[in-house]
Amino acid sequence: MRRYAYYFAILILLLPGLGTGKRKDEKIDPRLKQIHNVYLKGDSSALESIRSKQAEIEKDNCFRLGEDEQSADAVLKVNYSPGGFARSMTMKNRGEAIQDVNPYHTSMELSIREGTKLRKIWSRSVDLEERQEQVRRGTLRLMDALRQDACSGR
């Protein structure tokens, strides 16, 4: 019986710490709500997928994708690294190649201008499998996440 009471006491002590960490991730920077015009910067293949769906992205959105970095409220840096299959040699089996599956990694950072410097206020990333990548690119999923964070409550 004492053993179970000991485990219960440890559980009670650890629970508040677990909940606190989760709330920290959910907090959204209030400056995100003040953005109306976003300039895209980054990998050309990722930007192409956003530009091709620009009308869909801007529909029901509180910000527009701008053409000029100087007049934009924020800069959205997009990084994309294609995944797929890669072969790697191991030291243990020198003559054999092992096939690795790399995810399609996409990340976005939204920065606002504070004086002459840019300060990051939002960032997300996503790793997708090949099938998921073919259906809807990670760039479009992250643009949806940005829209939800920036436009909710406006």
C-alpha cells in the first residue's frame, strides 16, 4: 500500500510541470494580429507552390502576399528540402547500401521589422511522407497554420 502511495505522490508532483510546458507552445504572439501584408522569401520551389495557390491562400485570410519587402508588414522565410529515397553505406557492411527514406521537410519563419533588424515572431515546420507531399505540400499546410494563428479572432 505504501508503494502505491509513493507512486501517487510522485505523479501528483509531476503533473503541474507537464501542463505548464504545453501552454507555452500554444501562446501566440499578439504582434501576429497586426500583420496585413506579407513578403515571401526563400526556396524557389516552395515559393512556386504558394504563388500558384495565392488566390486560395488569400481567400478568407486577414493578410495578403506582397511583392515588395520594404512595404510589407512582415517577411515569411520558407525553407523546403525534398525527401525521398537515399542510399547510404554503412561501416559494418561496406559493400551493401541501405536505403533511407527522408521526409519532405518544410519550415516557415515569420519576422517583423524592428528598426533595421528582423525579429522572428512565429515559426512552424512539418515533415511529410511522399504520399502526403503529393496530396498537399507542406508549404500549403503551414500557410493554413499561419492563417489560423494570425486571423483567429479578427
